[in-house]
Amino acid sequence: MNRLLAFVSVVLLSVVLVGCASHKGAVKSATDISTTGGSGSGAYTGTSSAGVGTGSALDGSSSGASRSENLTSATIYFDFDKVEIRPEYASVIAAHGARLAKDRSLKMRLEGNTDERGSSEYNVALGERRAQSVKRALLLQGATEAQLSTVSYGAERPVADGHSEESWSQNRRVEIVTLGTR
Amino acid sequence: MNRLTKTLLGCVAALAFMACTPSAWAQLTIQITHGVSAPIPIGLVPFGSDALLPVDVAGVINSDLDRSGRFAGLARSNMLQTPTTAAAVDFAQWRLVKTDYVVIGRVIASGKGTYRVEFELFNVVTAERLLGFALPATVKNLRLVAHQASDMIYEKIVGVPGAFATQIAYVSVQGTPRSRRWRLVIADSDGEMPRTVLESKFPIMSPSWAPDGERLAYVSFEGEASAVYVQTLLTGARDRVSARAGINGAPAFSPDGKRLALALSQPDGNVDVFVLDLATRTTLRVTDDPAIDTEPSWAPDGRSLYFTSDRSGRPQIYKIALTPNAQPQRVTFEGNYNARPRVAPDGSLLAVVTQDQGVYRIASVEAATGRSRVLSSGRLDEAPSFAPNGQTILYSARGAGHGVLETAAIDGSVTSRISALDADVREPAWSPRVGSR
């Protein structure tokens, strides 16, 4: 009984202490981030909701049909530990390259990702290499440097949460996100 | 705070009768997954007190010592007596239950939420009193004081300073792929007292402690681009110290706290290791190779860096001196994947992620010989970090559904689990030893 009392009071105190702590520095930082993400760059916020709406790209990848038709976003998948674009994506690259060549005001962000295996920062570097592969392919199709940016999330943003090849193959990807006309 | 505490303690009695399982409350739970062959048997007698205490001091010490793998705490139900004064200790009773050491203590409430924690350590075989201390405590730091007592007991018996009165930083991830939240959390070394110091809807990774224990460097992708921040924990103030186009990653504070080693990418995406001077904000390029060079970690003398590079085809560990035109030397040769080195405080060992037949595990590597020894047993173990006493390595383990934190003794004798209940927990970093907090 005594031990249970002690335990419950420990827990309650922890809750209170954590609460106190967050009222000082912690929440302030959290707010900073919301500020940065929310109002700091309006254009990016708009983009990010567009990015989140890339359900079509993911659905496209499983059905295969809509992949080359969807020009606002697309996902290119990679083999394990590889950065080379598989031949089946030639039409996706060609379509996006042509669109960028036709409209110079159009910009795209290439988001590199890896599966969860291995160390996190090495995966960030690997994801960047994948994004750069797609960038080079788009440049060959007539896009310009100024139209393309890259970011690598490494293994931090999986679309499938499992721990087997079925999930991993969906997570090794570059998402092409159209940022709209500037 | 004081009144709140009293109110809380008042409703504790009521709450105690409610059906709340410990697991529903505990943020992290410790579970020893492998035992050492001959841990030292010790008895932590419940401390005596007239007050209703918010912390079971002897219980905290017992968990600490158990988790180290060097000790086996005697279950309270097996204790033949529970003395709270030296005079009441009957050594024959403790010899009977084959206990080598016994710790007794008292927590004396001295008003206004302050306490005096007195504890004594006895050698049961010789009936000798090895330690006797009185530590001032408050409601707020009673757990910390218990960890300090653990440190003293550990050092007295093992001969190496303990690392219990320290903290860990880690990243906790919650939510579905479409709506995730990342939190940077700091907790005591046993996973208790977690507090969120940063929360974001974009990834946070690679927390790294400053040697003063007052600042954390980390990578945040807020704004959909990577940047390295240094955050002062007490105030929450954040300083964005690197935000180039491309990769800003893998921060590691130099031993003097004045510089950050980083992985930065060039416009073509190639990643190399750099050192950023925090005062002048100038960067020094350390490596220059078309391969991936990342995950720098400082040698304790601050004169060289260990890092991951795939210049030989697969990731391996290299070391480079911070002198002009220095050439990196390869350190690891066993296995085809060794990454993310962390250097032990005395520089003799590295902790790395090693891959063998598709599983990723934590290994120690002798800095001088490159000889490696696998310490963990998971499928997806990563992000090793040394305790400030060099005796234990903290790392993250996945493959069991969600990410958990585990510790491994450097002699390979024991691993313990600090498991999160509802969040994916990863990227742990053990704090340096700090004087006060």
C-alpha cells in the first residue's frame, strides 16, 4: 500500500514537474516552430499542404496507371542502397522535365528518402544522392538549376511504417513536389 | 508548487484505490533483457521516513544498480529485516540471504518541501561501514539525489564513477505517416522525468550535448529544409548555426564546446565533414572526397575526428587529424558496414552501428586495433552513445514494433531496455556529467 502511494505520488509529481517545465522554456520553442512553419513562409505552407495531398502519387505508384499522368507530384522508387533511377521512370522524368522546360517560372522540390535500415545521417546523405539523381535527370530533360531544389529526409519520413521489405520498398523514394509558379 | 504538491499528495490516497496500472502512467520502463553471470548481490532496504515521500529513494537506487549489470538487487520480499539505522543492521541475517552489501537510509523532512537524505553502505562480509552520507534534497530533486547516491555506491564498490545522475536526450515520434509529431525530449538517465524541449511537425534528428550539459545541438527540418540549431535548455533560446542549401547534419560539439563538427553538402549533393567555429561562424573543411563523409565524432583531445565514409564502396569508419592536408586513415575492417562512430570518454573505444547478414547491431571497436565486438542483439539497432563514465552504451532498437531505447554494458554482459509505450523513440544521446542542475 505504502509503495503504491509513493508510486502514484511520484507519477503525479512528474506530471506536475513536466507541466511546470514546459511552461518555461519548452513550449516557447514549440511555438517558435509553429511560427516558422506557419506564418514564416506562406508560400511554403501552401506547398506543404499540396505536398501532403500527394496521395495521388502514392496511389499512383501502387496502381501504376496515374503515375505518369500526375504532373503536380510523382514518386520515384529506388532499389536498396541504390541511387540510380530505374528505366520504368523514364516517362515520369520526361513529363516533368518537359513541363519545367516549357514553363520557366515553375519550380519543383525533390525530396529524397531512404528505408529505415542503417545510421540516420548516412541515410540523409543517401537520400540526397537520390534527389540529386532525379535532379540530374530533369536537367537533361531541359529543366534549369534555378527551378530545382533538393532536400533529404533520410529515413525520418517513411510512408509505410512496417519493418520488412514490403514497407522499405515504398520508403526508398524521391518525391517530386511542384512548388507552383513564382 | 508547494501547495500544489500538498494537494496532490492529498489526493494520492484517493487515486491509489483507482484502477490505474503502473504501465498506464510510466513514460518509460526499464527491463533487463540479459543478465550478467556474476552480478554483485546488494540489498537496498526501503529508507525510513515519517513523511509521505514522492520518491521511493531506495527503489530508484536499486533500479539504477540493477540496470548497470554489475549488481543484482535483493527483492524486498526476500529481506529478513528492514533496518533503517546502523545499530539495527544484523549482518548474520544478510549473510543468510547471500547479500554482499547492504544499503540503509532515512529521508528526514525538514519543512517547506525540503529533505535530508541519509544513507549508509555496509560490507556484509566484514561488517564494515563503507559510506555514510547526508544529502540535502527538495521535492523537485529527490530523484536526482537518489541517482547521486547510486553514483556514490557504484563508485565505492566498482571503483569507477557512476553515471546515474545524468540525463538523456532523445527524439520521440508519434502519429501516422501523414500527420507526425516529432519531439525532442530530455529525461533522467533512467528515462524518468521526461520533458519536451522542442516539438515540430517536421523531423528532428541527431541531438548532441554540449560538454557543459546546458545546450543541445540538433537537426531540424522545419521549413522543409535541414538546419542545425543550438538550443540553450534553461531558456529555450535557439540559435540557427547552419542553414546552407542541401544537407546540414550530424552536429557534434568539440570537447571544448567552442566548435561543432558537421556534415554539409555541396551544390552537387556531395557530403563532407566540416568544423564550424561557433564564435566566428566560420567553417573549416575537413574532408574532400566524392564519397559520403558524415557522422563526425571528436577524439577526446579535440585534435582529430572519426567519421563514416563510403569511399571504399561501403560505409566504414575513418579517422582524420585536424591539421592541414591530413589524410584520413581507415579504422574499421571487420564487416561490410560500420557507421556512426561515437568515441568513449577515454578515447580507447568507439561505439558503431555494424551490419552483419542483414541485421544492424551496436558494436564496440578498439580505437588502436580496429578489433570489434558486437554488444546488442536486435535487428535494427542504431545511434550508439556513451555514458560519461564510458561503462555503458545507450542506443535505439527497432524491429519490435516501435523504437525503444536500450543500454549495453561495454563488456557485453548486459543489455537493459527503456521502452516507450506509445511513441517511437530514437536517436538517444547521453549527457555529459554535470556538476549541478
